[in-house]
Amino acid sequence: MWMVRGVRGVLGVGGGDEKAKGKKLLSESEGSPSDSESGDSDSSWHSAEPGADELESFYGPTSGSDSDVSTTFDSLPDYSALRGMPANYYGANESDSAASTSSRYSRGNSRVKGSRKRSSVRSGGYSIPKIREESLETIIPRPRELRLDDEPIIQEDRSQSSRSSGRVRPERLRGGYELPRAERDESPSSGIRDLKWVQLQKLQRLQRDKQWGDSFPNKVEKKFSWPWKTLTEEQIALGKLDFNKFIVALSCCDEWKLQPEVDLTLDHINILHQLPLEEIPGYVNHEIAVSKGVQNTHVKKAWLKKDLPVSYECHVDRTGSCIIKIVKPKPTSTLLHREFGADRVMPVFINEIPDDAPTFAQNGIIVGLRRYRFWTYKNSGKEEFQNRNEAKDVDYQRAIKCFYICTESLADVDLEDSNFKYFVNIQAARSSIMHIHTVTVMAKYASRLQLPLSKSISADIDFTAMDEIKEIDDKLCKILGDSGERMSHTDGTGEISPGVAKMLPASVYKGKVDDKEGYPTLVQIRMFWEGMAMKGTFLVNHKLDKLRIHYRPSMVKVKRSSDIRGFQSINSLEVLNSCREAREGANLCLDLIVLLTLNKVKPDFFLQLLSTALANIQSLFTNRNAAFKELRGSTAESGLRDQTLRMLIAGIPLNHIHLQKNLKSVAIDKLKNLRRGCVPLPNSRYLMGTSDPTEERVLKRNQVAIAMGNGRICGKVLVYKPPGKHWGDVHLFDAVWDERLDPYVGPSKYTIFFSTNGDRPIVDEIANSDLDGDQYWVCNNTELISQFKPNTPWARPPYAGINRIARPTLQMSPNELEVALFNKFLKARFANGNSPPTMPFAAVCWLAHMDKYLELRDAEQSSPELGVVKKKIDELIEIFYRALDADKSGEEVELPRRLKPDKYPHFMEKENVKRETYTSTTILGQLHDMAHNVDAGDFCHPIEDIINRDPNFEFEGFENHKDHWRALFEEYNQEMSEKTPLTGDDETGAQKRDRIVAKYQEILKGTDKPLHQIWEEASALYYVNYERSYHRYFSGRTKDASMYGAFAIAGNYLCEIYARKEGVDPLVYANSVRVELSHG
């Protein structure tokens, strides 16, 4: 168990043996250390009551004079009740603990000896009245002491010196699994009932997994013992604080290595109760950390939305130090967040292998008075990459993160919440979602726990009102898949009636809903029902009446258990995506360009596409309609995109200096994509796929049916699914529409239907695909199809079985299971060192070898090296597809070093990565060079032609504010130019920029300012920015001129001022813009 803290000290536990145990995890078979080493696998958590000598060695003298107080606290271990340290830290050497904590507590001795009460509260930007004792009692009632017969486990120090300290530090026991004697229910009149006892009694009444324990008595965990002897009033008060406020305060304290339970008084906590969420960082920094010279914080007010959960992360290093960081709001639209609470699901990034990894796995993390347990890990892929276009190796590693859920708490904010779910057993918490214990292979066990972590929308469906929920047969093939069972033409797809479909949102994408009428034809889902977990798609079958749901065996990933009695699991239908309007002109990619080239498509075809794309980028600067359309589909940073769209809508001229700079940024982004092979192709789109629903199986093996929003597509089509690597992964089909489909699919839209005929699923021939929601690239571009010559599909190797060494999960004890699951994560996260995992690295090697193959193939003279490269490519394809299916099969796939290229083509050169490169002459190299030789600046107007002051930005009365904003703008520029980091943590340039801009945005908006005054000041800021840029440019002090400051701080108001020149609402198109957009 680890406790969140801000200090990066040495927290290795138990000497060398424990550290070695953690480091050996990757080399051992999955499971916990053998029981024979300790006699009892749980013995470390069943320790007897500490003796007097042991207590004195950990806690120092229990009595003494005032002069002993500082000595006692300096020798204490870190009493950080709200931060991270291992529960068995108290077994470390005294010298280690003293060395890591003495420097921290030496600064706190004066606080310990002094009074806790404050006569007033002062802060830099805050004026808060003196808090009276009566008002404090109103929010944080001071609990009275109650008597119990039993003595506490550790005698409380009631000496005069202890009482004179003024602050009571939370005293900890050895944490772990043991039953505290103080948890017995005694009468209030018979002894002392401390604050911890009171909270434990509240928690005891909320247990949800007693019936689960009755079903699995051998799997029940020992009751957890919290690592404090008792709780202080400050801990109880922090536990009453809204968790969003608490986690923000904790994050701010972590920045400055402060301890909330020690450095925050009851007065402070009372004020935190009263302050709005967005004011918490400023108050903590000004009031609590003012002695450290703190000026501001990294936490942006824009991230702290009222009534919305705060996004936070936990970062862990080798020693077990845990840092809580507030981050930019991230979606919490997953079933796990909805079931346990958005703030009770914590993403955890393990940056180094913890020294005491087994403890970390078994006991979890304590944050405040909450205990978080390991749920599973997930590879979130490119969504987590800092640069999604050019992912670095470290990005692949960061994308693999843990998820912890809060299962226990002593905080009143949870104990008084009817939605809080208290589970003694983490297995029971998992079983409340699905009967995960029925999954016996650890690889699948970890993968299935990821199902409720998909971004989704819960359908408003009452399962008890359904007329029918039943399993129907898959349409099976003859050949065997990786599991050793017959493959299915309907792998991953089921059916629902129109009545059920009408209960679903019409359009969903990654858990977000578009307000559209009607209902979808096909939806990607996760369904949890009576302990089962299903993954796949549901097609609306118009032959089904009433409310019916038909699922297939291939969709069931977790089966129902017959052993659980009286324990309720959730029933929920989660919608991830629906078939939606397809965007015409889908982008190609380097992999697809390679495969099309191998299938006889000429290089000139791709060069012409790129030439057209470059011309479209140039039109951004001259055609408002083109700029508007490009921006709507742009992947540029959202703030830049939205601001540029506002400027276009407001009617600001295209040659305005700031609009030119924004368009240049958009052009740079598009050029980057073109250099990576993302070239738009007309008459292509991505569609979700499913199987032919007819009983007659009307589609022949070489046929598909394609439904679009405006009709059907017929004729020859190419179909591909990324990330296919084989020559035959691009298929040529005949697109037809058979009238016998109509009674089944009705008015279907944006779906491709595949045949259910043949010995092998046709989608399996397309990059080893299935029908559980995959998006297929569908092209009916006649020029491309006329050149394309199909190749032989990838042949699935015969099933030979998989040798699994790991123990089945059913044979593991609760502790062993948690260690094995966490070990599985460590292998995924660290097994390759700083290299990317097998699958993405195999893709990199494949592309490098494929470029060499194309170069040798097109050479005038044949080379014997061609066959060698071809053999390596074939082997890489097999490894890639095995790695792609590793989660399903449980196989661990490795990439031999001999398949790593000696040299890479120049277009694969990566910043800060040492690679020996050669100049590629293939179509891939040509496309890269053609896009690389274009500079976005070539499209822009010369600065001297566009640095003109536009009177349409001047709002009457702005002259009255010029001097005020001239001074503020100088301060703004000075802050922007400072290079010294604000805090001990590194701050990126973008974070610094956003923080400073947010500060001046607040100054501009002020409090209770009338709108006309804001317009006046925004106009004054525009004038001041223009004045400064003009003089600096023409005086030769800079080679550039920028209006960034004015538009970053006041952009929305400036667009409003400009749009009102026509007397229209600024959120409506200006008349001239409406005409320009409609006529193109």
C-alpha cells in the first residue's frame, strides 16, 4: 500500500530482500512469491500487536518535557496522512526514515509548538474575514470523545508536552490486512471511542460484498487495517471537504512538498469549504505557501469547472513516491466512472518499476482517507501521445497506464454518499461489473477488465422490460482460429429490433452524442448483463418485433457464473460508436500507399493527389469558403481552430495579419500530415462493417452491399482496414444491392455488409479483421480501381495451439492474483525497456524493409538482396498479426533483433532518435520530399503589406483605457519572455503561455464589468498591441509582427466588435460572409 505524498524521498521498504523481490517481477512467472518463504502468504499483514520496544523505535519517546518535542518529531517517519508511502515503511531502518524526513520536520517545529488558532486570514489576492469559532463549528463540528472499555492498540500520548504542541499529527500503525480490536461495537459510555472508530463504524454498514464472500469463502481477503492509530480533527475535516476541492488542494500542496493534514489548520479547511473551486489554487498558494515565494500555480481556472469532476493523475516513481497532478479535463464517459464515480477512478502512471511492487499491487494507494485498488491497465494508444503525428518511443510507454478505483473510505464525503460502493474484496468489486473470475487466462483476464474503460454512452434501457434477450448461433466456418475453435462469419456482431434501436442515440462517436433524429443502423457496443460481458456490434434487424436483443457466442467475452448466489451485477448496454455520416475524401496512409503500389498503382497517381492537396492548402489564404471547409476537418489545436473560425465568421479580411498567422499554422499542420502520407483521396470514406443478415446468405463471397445516406454504392470497390500489412489486405469487391436485404436492414445508412459464404470469414482475409466495430476504408475511385491488380490474401497459419506457462487464475489466492495482474502490467510497460511494444515496433520495421523492397524491385538490375528483404517482410507480417491478437490468445510475442533494419529511409528520420538513414527514391520518399519542399510561409502576404490598423476593431470610448492596457501589456510581454520556471516542476512553453493568457483574460473580464466596458478595453488592447508591433517591426527590432497578445486575451470580444459593423449578432454569419460561403 502506498500513500500519496509530494516528497521524493527514499521509500524502499524492508531492506534488500524486498527491493530485489520487486525488481525480479519481470523475470518470474506470474504470481506472488512462494508461501514457503514466509510461512504464510499473508503473514506480513497478520502481524501481532507492536511491543513497547518496537513502538519506541518507530515513534520515539511517548512522554517528556516541552524540550523533547522537536527531537521526537524529527525522528518520526513521515506522518503524511494524505500522501504516498508504503504501509510497511515503518519496518525500514531508523536511519533511513530519519534521513528522509528530518529536513522536512525541522521547518515544522515552530508550527508544532505554536498555537493553531489564527486571528485573521491574509493572502495576496484574497480578503477573507476572521473566522469565528461558532462558524467553524457549523461546517466542521468538533467531535467529542466517547468512552470504551478496551484500551487503544497503541497507548495515546497524553503528556503535557504532547498537548502543548498545538497540532496533533496523525499517528500510524503498520498498514495492511489485520482486524483492528477497536472495530468492535461497544456502548458509548464504556470507554474512549476515537475518531477512527467512528468512521469505521460508518463504513461497516456500507459493505456490499457479503453475499459474494458467502459464495467464495476461499477468495475473501482479510479485512484491511488503516495505517493510523487514530484520526485527527484535520483529517476528519478534510474528509468532509468536497473531493474536487480536496484533490486540487492536495495537488497544490504536492507542488511545494507540503502536507495538508499538517500544514492546513481547521481555519484553512473551513475557508476551503466556502471558496469556489477555481479559487482553491490561489488560496493555497498565497495563504499556505507564501513563505516559499510562490507567485502562481500551474492549475488553470479553466480546468476547474463548477459541478464537473476535476481530472487528476497519480505519478509513481521507483521509490513509491506518488505525486497527484491536476490535468486538463479528460472524458470520464466510461461505465467504470459512472458506476464507481468519476472522481473514484484514478489513472496512475508508473514511471519506474517500484521497489516494492507486490505491496503496491495487493494493498493499493491511499489518497486522503480513501483507499484505491488496482483495477487493470490499458494501452490508450495515440490518444495519450504528446505529438500524435510523430510519436516517440517514450510515448508508447506512457500510453500504458493503470486504473485504480476507490473501494474503501473513511471520509464523510463518501460515507454520506448513497452512490459510494464499499467492497472489502477487489474481486467482488470487479464481479459487480462482470463475473471476471470465470476467465482463467491472465492475458484475457487483464484484457476483459478493460471493457468498462471504453468511452461510451449508457443506453436508457430497462432490461426487465425487454421481451427477449437471447443467444443466437454464429455462422461458422471450417477453419480454426487462434483459440482452436471454428471461425465465424458473424464474429462479433448481433441483432436488435427497431424498438430497441429507437432507445439508442442516433449518432455516437467515442462516447459523445450528436443531436440527430432517427436511430442508427449499426452500433458498436459493450453489454453487461447478469454477470456476462459482451463486445461487438448490434445491427438493427427489421424482421424483429417488440423489444428484442439477440447476441452471439462470439460476442461473449466473460461468461456468467453459476456459483454466485445473491450478489447483484449490473445490467447495462453501452454504446461506443454508431455508423455515422461518412466524410468524403478520406486520407490515405503510408501503409496503404505501399500496398496499392505493390498492387500495380502507378506513382504518378499519388503525386497528382499530393499536388492537388498542396493547391488546396494555398487556397486557404485566398478563399474564405476553402478556409472554412478545411478548418472544419482540421486536426489543428482546438483553440487555434475555434479562434480562426470565429474570425472567418465575423468577416475579418483574409489578409489580416493575425488571421494570416492562424492560417499559416493550419497550413503547417496540413503539410506535416502530407509528409506522413496522409493524402486525401476523392470518392473514399470509412464505414463500419457487419455481416449479411439474410437467412438466404444472398451476398456471394466476392460481393459487398454498401448503404450510404443518399442511396447505395454499386460497382467495383476497394476495401481495406488499417493497419493491414499484407499484399492481399486490399480487396477488390463487387458492390451490389439485393432487394432481399431490404426486409432485414430497412432504411439503412453508412454501413458495409460482408458475405457469410465460404470456408473462411472474408473479413479475416482483410488484415485479420472481425465485425466488432472495425472501420473499413471503402473506395470507389474509378481511376485508382482501373490501375489496381488484386493480390493473394494473407493465409492464416494452421492452428498449432499456444503454450501458456502462466498459472490459471482460479488456482491463485487473492494476493497472488493481484500480484500476477500487476506483473502483467509491468511486463507490458517495461519489458521492452525504452523501446515501443512489439506490435508498433514491428510496424516500423515493416515500413523500413518495405521501402527497401520497393527500391530494389524498381531497380534496373535484379539483386539477390530482394529475396532476403522479402523473407524478412513475410516474417514481420506474421509477428505483427500475432501481436495484434495477443490480447485474445494470451500469447506473448517477441520481435527478433535480426529483423531490425540497419538503415531507415530518410522520411522515417525522427527527432532525438539516432538512426542511420539513406535517401529513399520510392514513391514514399518522393511524396515526403514534394511536401517537405513547400513552406507554409510562401503562401502568406508580406508583413509590410498587411500590418495595417483596422478601424473596425475600434469601439467608442477605447481611448480612455489605452494607458491602462499599455502598462498591462508591458507586464504581459515581460512575463512571456521570462525563462525561469515558476515552480520546481518543469512547465512547458504551452502551459506557461496558457497560464499567462488566462491571467490577463481574467483581468479583462473583471468582476461585474458591463459588456460595453469590456469591448472598450478589448479595443484599447488591440490598439496597444498594434502600436507596439508596428514600431518594433519598422524600427528593425524584430523581423516579425504579431497581434497574438490582443487576440489571445480578447479574441472573442474583438470578433464581436468587428461583426457588429453590419449590425448583426456576432454569433451569426455576417451578410458578406454568408454570400461568400454560399458561392464558394
